[in-house]
Amino acid sequence: MGDVLAARAVKAEADKGSEPFTFERSKQYHKAACEVIAGGVNSNVRLGQQPLCFASASGSKLVDLDGNEYIDYALGMGPTILGHAPPALIEAVGRSLAEGQLFAGQHSSELELARLLQQCIPSADLVRIGVTGSEMVQAALRVARAFTGRPGFIKFEGQYHGWFDNVLINHAGAAADPALGLPFPVKMQTPGQSHPAEADTFILPWNDADAVATFLEAHGDKVAALITEPMMCNSGGILPRPGYLEALRALCDKHGVVLIFDEVITGFRLGLAGAQGRFGVRPDLSTFAKAFGGGFPVAAIAGRRDIMELFANGVNHSGTYNCNLVSIAAGIATLEELKRDGGSVYDRIESTGTRLMEGIAAIASQHGVNLKVSGFGSVFHTQFTDEAEVCDYASFARGDAKRQKSFIDGLLLQGIRPTGRGTWFVSAAHDQADVDRTLAAVDAVLAAGVDAEPA
């Protein structure tokens, strides 16, 4: 209740002389960009949103071309866990520039980063470093096929593992009809995908260990790997049911299937040990990106020695920009900051995020709206739904997408920027003042109603 009252006091003070946001310069930019850049954006994730162009960022704040300031909970879609332009990270990257940028060979800093990753990640007997999460997922699937000699892999409905043809399947849109049986019919997500790529991808519902057990009993000899987000961050902040990840571990062991955790989002966000540390389940392979680079492009795959050694014995994983000096310096600096004082930064992030989650839920309850908040303090999701339990993609997809968009658009006009899909990332730079201002905005948007898009 205290956070709610504080938020309303902040709102009342802010209303004195406040000016509405305008986006004229961003609109002008977008019009010019569309003449040169396809769609005016360089990632399709940014299509269909308010066409903002940002000028600068610092700490928890973003500023656009029109001078509007936003408390940023998108955080570059998760990577900037220390906030924007943190001094320790920027200084480390700056120092690296004098050493060169790309050697097409080794540099001692990559061994330093690999050792840091090995110290943090429970499953990391060996690591490989790359640039993007999508790349690491493909490397994980390839080496799993080589290790098992099997062609297929299990993917769960509603989970995102990158934009490549074999994984951009059953990620969004209408949920599958369970009456059609398992595996679910494959649904491609974009024109131009290769249909042969779908042949080895088996789609199952998440959080249903019995479905996995039944499928593996019938088809386990065709399955090289099972890949999963250990917490569904791309489609709601959906937590694994008690015992679910443990059941996946046991089933993969029974059927000789490689268990892959896609920790591109959860890695170094749910803690230094990622989701595998938080939930206490050790995968065979895991993929990382986003948070451990602090906003710079770096990624990794880590896992069992007997599997990972195949990369040194015939299984190809290559990349011109792998271990470029800027990305390595950024990864080292970020991990050192996250490890400092026994990882105390995570306590701060979790505390800030938990206050925000609880405040949003309390305000929603006071307004009598079905806005649910799920996840952890460092990454959570807001959704309008009457579901008693959101446990998989089917239950998530029954949420009210129209009200969600109206809510997010309304927050943007109040200077609050979560992701367009309703995921909120919290950084070390967010503080109580940010929470108060955010809750004041939530209160104002819900008071105005979210049944129609803001003008």
C-alpha cells in the first residue's frame, strides 16, 4: 500500500505543469529511414511500434529525438543489466580499443572470459564464445546431432530460440489445437522459411512432463536434443511447475537425449548461475547472450566436456567476429561487476523489481482489472487475463492482447517503456524513484481505462 500511495503522490506532483509527449522528430526520422532502410527498422521486432528514434541513454533512462525521457524497462531487450553506459563497462571497452579490434586469431582476454564463464555456469565443463544467441542455439543443435547420431529435436510451443528456419516455428499466433495430437502440427512464422527445415522439429506443450514422456517413449530414437527456455520469458514470465525441469532432466537421461537450456535471457539475469543455478537443474548444454555482454554483442555455449569436445573434432562452429576485442572486454567487465561483493547487485535488482511487481499488482487490484504480474524481480511479465494459471503458451495466448497493447502504449505516453510484448527487465541502475514514477504511471493508465488505444 505504501508504494501505491507514494506513486499517487508522485503522479500528483508530476501533473503540475507537465507537458504531453510529442513524437514529431521521431516521426520525421522514421519517414526518412523508410526511404533507405526496409521498413525503417533493422530488426522486425521493432516493426509496428511507436516509431521512436533515441538520442541518448544513461542509467535507467532513455531520451528520444524529441527530448522525451523514458524509464527504460526494455533494456535493449534484456542485455543492459547494469543500466545504460555504466562507467566500469564503458571504461573497459574504451581501453580495449587501443589494442586493436579483430585478429583472426587468439587473444589472452578470451581465455579470461572463458574462465569467468566456467566459474559462474554450473554446467560449463567447456565453453565456446560467439556473437549472438541465435548462432549459439544452432551450434548447440548441431553438436547434439553429432553426439547422438539422431536428426530431430523437441521444441516447445511459444518459445523463441532465434530467427533461423528450423526454430522459428510455433512461436507466435494461435495456439495449437490439442485435439490434433502430439507433436503439434508445425506452423511456420514467416514467408520464405524452408519447409524441409521443419522435418526434424517436434513441437510439444511446455510444463507438461507427461507429454514429453509419451513422445519420447514412441519416438526417442529420432530425438537428438530437447531445447527449452527454463523460464518462458518470450511468451509471458511463465515459471516451470515444481518438478518439471527435473522431469525433463530424467527423461533426457533415460532416452539419451541432449538437454539444452536456452539461457539467452535467463543467463546472468536470474543470478550468476542463471536459471540452472536458480532452479537447481543441470543441462547438458546451455546457450547465453544478452546480459553477460552488458549491451555489447557477445554470446556463448557451455556444457559437458564429452559433447563440447566435438567442436575440436570435426563439428564446425565458426565466426569472423567471434572474440573480437570489444565484445570480450565488455563480457569480462560485465561479469566482474555482477560478481562484485558476492553478487550483491542481484539483491538490489531483485528488491527493486519485486517492489515494482507488487506495486503493479496492488494497483491493478484497486482498479478491479485483470492485470496479472508473473516472473521474478529481474524479469517479469504483465498480461490481462482471466486464466487461473498461465502455465504454457495456450493459456498465455488466451490473454487480452488488445488491452495489453493499449496499456503499453499508455505507459509510453507517461514516459515508461517496457517491451512491446509486456516483458519488463530491471537493471542495477533502476531505483526507488523509478519505481514510484512507474507505479504512478500505471495508476494513471489504469484509471483512464485500457479498452481502447490512447489517442
